[in-house]
Amino acid sequence: MGLGPFTLISVFYVLIGVRVVYQLARNFRQTFDRRFTPQDRALVGQAAFFVLLPIAVALHELGHAVAIWLYGGQVLDWGFYGFAGYVAYDPREFTEAQQIVIAAAGTIVNLALAGIALALVFLKRPPLRAALNELLIQFVWISLLNALIVYPVLDLALGINGDWSQMYSGTAPLLNGAILVAHIATLALLFWGWKSPAAQARIAKLTGAPPAPRRIPTSQRPGGEPAASTPTEQAMRDAATRVAGGWPVPVEAATQQAANGLALLLSWNDGGLRRSVLAVAPESGGMEYSGVLQTNGTAPERRPLGRDTGAVDADRLTMMLRLAMETVSGWEPDGVGSRRSEVGRTDDGA
């Protein structure tokens, strides 16, 4: 096998992977302890690609070799480059159906590895630590998407006569059709796992991932009836989406028609504290800001942040909400060195 595209890409990835392996070795204990930080999660994701995927590739090629041996053939040549590999044999020793099975053996290994990983994540009692579950889930996604989408597309598009060209050769229609059904069914299961709220919630719990922020509901009048969307409400919704997307932890956001005007509430958890920013658009114009701090089992503590008399638009509101949230994030409960601050007071509308 010459230096084809797979080999060149593989060598490039191996060079990057050396750095990941070094970082993982240095930080192994704290990465896989019970405190799973965002930094640990990023390193685990890299480990799934740069450490587990090459192992899966090696086992994939071994699957081809085992199929050849089981049919009584010989492996004439082989190669492994970390992220790519090959096994060579004399096809004249096998029937068309046997050649298809040999080609499919590598992908069968990928499916078996994914099944084992998912069983460890979902069936292990007590569950594995969040870091290990995250590593296995990431491996399942990376390995199966690589085996079932990336590689087939490259194989068929580049005409390299790899596994999938042979599996879909058309020389054994029933066997080719069975492989196609299994291929589509596996992709459908992956799509379901990606879109299913229940599956995602279970994965989030097992991997220690924070829950996704809730969508901002349509504002309501005090009686519970839907209120018509206004430019101010749309600006609030747009600004809340921007701020929540850039905040380091999930933010819950909601708009509601209050007695003194349209209100936007942004809330997030910070350790044992519940922090919130309330922005109210009174009928007189501008925006009034306040912060809310609540500890477990205590009444909410609300503190004013100031008033902005400028025009309400998404860009300005995004900036002011961000400033307000940063201020509230620095607060401590009363009696523990509280820091009070205003988000600013402007009158020019710029």
C-alpha cells in the first residue's frame, strides 16, 4: 500500500496525537477523578479520538485478518498507520460472498466495540465515573461516524476499492442488501440518540454534563394568555440567546408581562447559589436592572443594579445583560463580603 490519502492523513493525526497522549499522561489522575471539569471534558474528547480510535482501527484490521483465517486463507501483507491500515490477501481463494464478509468483518468489529462501550455506560452498576462514561460515549460517536459515514464516502468518492466498495459490489445481492439494511438501521439509531431528549438527558446525567438551557418561552399576560410579540420582547429574546450562548454554565431565560412592564429573567446555578438578573422594560422607556441571589433554603435576596435610559435594542441589551451577569456573579450573600455595583447609567441612547 503506497502513501495514499488515508496514510498521509493518518501520519498527520499521529503527530498531533503524541501531544494529546503526553497531556493525558501528565493529567491522568485529575482527569479521571470524581471532579469532572470542562477542561477534563475537552481532554477526554481528544483522548477518544487520538487514543481509542487508533485502537479501534487496529482491531478493525484484525477483524479482516480473522475472517481470512477462518475461511482458510492467508494474510499476504498488512499495514497499520494509527488512523489507517490495510490487510492484503489473494481474492482468488474466496467466493464473492466470502470476500464481502471479509470486507464487512472490520465494520462488524466497530459495531461490537460500540456495543460493549454502550453496555458499560448504560448497564454498569454502579455507573462508571463521568469522565469514563464521556470517553466511551465520545468513542462510540467518533468510531461509528468514521466507519459508517466518513470512510464509505471517501471510499466510494475516491474509488480506492476499500471495504465499502466491496460490500456494495452487487455480486451477492442478498448479502449486499442485508449490509445496506444494517447500515441504515445503525445510522437511524445514531440519529435517534442525537435527537431524543430522553437519550440526551440520560447521557448528560451519566457524563456529568450540565443540562441544556431551556428555550425562552413566549411571554404571557398575568392571566396566562399569550401576549403578542413586540420589538422589545424580540430584542430581549435575541439578547438572552446571545448572552446565554457565551456564558460558561447553562442559563435559563424567560420573558413575562409583569405589572410594571415586560420582564426578562436570566438565571444560572453557581455552586450552591442561584444567581439571576432581572431586566424590566417599563412603559416609560429604557430598562431597569436588578440582581437576585438565593442560597439553598433561603428567601431570594434582590439588589438593584441601575437603570439604562437608552433605546432598547438587541446589541445594547446584550452588552448590558452581560455586564449585569458579571456583576451578580461576583456577589456573595449578605454578611460574606457582598460586593454591590451598578451596571451603568446612561442617558444618551448611544
